[in-house]
Amino acid sequence: MGSRDINANERRAVEDERNQQRLPGKMLERIMTQEKPNHHEIPKHYLRGFCEPDKMFLWVFRRDRPFCPGKTRRTYNPFRTGLPSIALRPDGYAARKTDGKTHYEYENALQKIELQATTVINKIRASERISIIEKESLAEYILLMAKRRTSRDVKILPLVEKAKSELIETAQSEMRMAALEGQSAIASEIRDKIDYLESEGNTYFLRESMVKDTGVVQKELTRHLWEFVKAPPGDYFVTSDNPVVNEGLRTNLIFPVSQNVVLSYANNGKDLAYRQATPEEVFKLNAYIISQAEKEIYSPNPDEWIHKRWAERYCIGSSQDTDIVIL
């Protein structure tokens, strides 16, 4: 890749970030009415916190590939890339409705939650105090980060299939009853509903469970004391395609906010306080984060220790993520 191509990519990345910062206000209203050309499973604003200093680029490590850093995806691992081209959602959170058209309302719902948390995330990255209301907003964002992943859909699909089958069975009984009573129009409407569930039911339940209110779980998350652990000079945190690290929301939570700060439950002290980590703590926190990664790790640097820890599955007891399923 020549320098001209790199400069062009940097200009596009800078413009993309500027657009992201303008979203609150009129642009938010406009974007909610547009079809989305690129749908990110991990939000771009979130990933911005793990970019190279003063750049719109980061390094992507991929599982089960030899360490060979470079600038092209096809050849190197990790590879250096701009934000628009990584962590994309293949299906775009799209859903086909009963009108036969593809809709993007779930992506819009995700963006609303993302935008509400953007200011909070920016304040934490600047080591500013956040309020209890902002803590609740960030808790909703964190829960959504756990529920919006493709792997989560795969994991809960058996539950979705069960719920769909039960609903179809009930609808078939209602259809037969309507037909016996001579209510042909109602029976036809129910038949259309069954046809939709049989063809699009899985997608419907997956999308609804993703955006449905999780107030009870959110309260469990926010009732704990939080602390923001800052990396000392010369150290940094990574993140991954599975950034919510937990051993059950009642016991522990680790959420990397940027390369400089991680959110964690506090054992004691003041809620929402900042403190400096030791190099040993950074080592341990990164071990947890790396152990949770599924296919990709995102870092501001192409350092080999990231690859080694992942390849060796070095971790302090592999964390098990708790997906929140509400049907």
C-alpha cells in the first residue's frame, strides 16, 4: 500500500470520526431515517478509544494466526486499519417485517443508546466525574454491548427456536378455532402471522431480546460500586470483539473504556472514583480481557505480548460471559 492510499484512508477516517461527533442534534434525527450502509457490532466511537494516539487507526489481532504485523488484512496479523472497516455486523441488524420489506429499526434503537452513552464515555476518558444518572446510562450501554454480538445470537438460538415453536403452536390452535367458527378473515390473518413466524421468527425474537428493556439486570449492575482503573504511563489496555468481561454480574465486571482506563467493580471506597493501577494490575486486567476475546482483539499497538497471551490462552481463570436473555 502506497503513502497516497494511506493518506486517503486517514482522511476518510478523520471525516468519519467528525461525523460521529456531530451526531447529537439534527444529524441524529437524519440518520434515524436512513438505511445504514455499514453496521458495526462494536461501535466506532467505542473503538476510537483504542486507536493509535492522535490517529483513527488501530491494530486488529486475529485468533489462530501467526504473529506478523503489517498494514494489510489479507497478509498480516495484526493488521493496521481504519475504524469504518472493522467489527462490522454481516446482517446489519436488519429485520424483514410482515410488509415484506427490510427494516433497520433495531439498528436505530442501538444508535440511540450509543449516543446517550457517548458523552459519559468521553467524560470517563477525560477522567471527569460522572453522575448516578450517567452511570445508569452507561450500564444500559454495557448490557447492550453484551447482547448485540453475533455469537450471542448463536448461543441463545435454541431458546429462540423453542419460543417460536410455542407461539406457532398457539397460533395454529387459534386458526383452527376461527375456521371452525366460520371466521375466515381472522383465520387468514392468523395464517399470515404463522407464515411470518416460520420464515422470520428467529430474527424477530433475536432482535427483540436484544433491545428489550433490561431494567432488572441494569439495577443489578448499578447497585455495585464502580471504579475507573487508569493505566500508568507506558502501559495500556486492549479490548476485543467481546468487551464485557464478567463472572456473573453479581461478582465481577471488567469493561475497558479506552486504552487508558477500565471500569471495574470496586471492593470498597467511593463509587465512580478514579485510581491509578500498578503494572501488575494492568497485566492481570489485560489477561482477563484477552481471555474473553472470540475472534479479534483491538489494540493501539502491534505488540507481540498480546499475541502470545492469546495464543497460550494465558488468563487468570477463563471468564465466562453471562448473556442476558429476555424473550
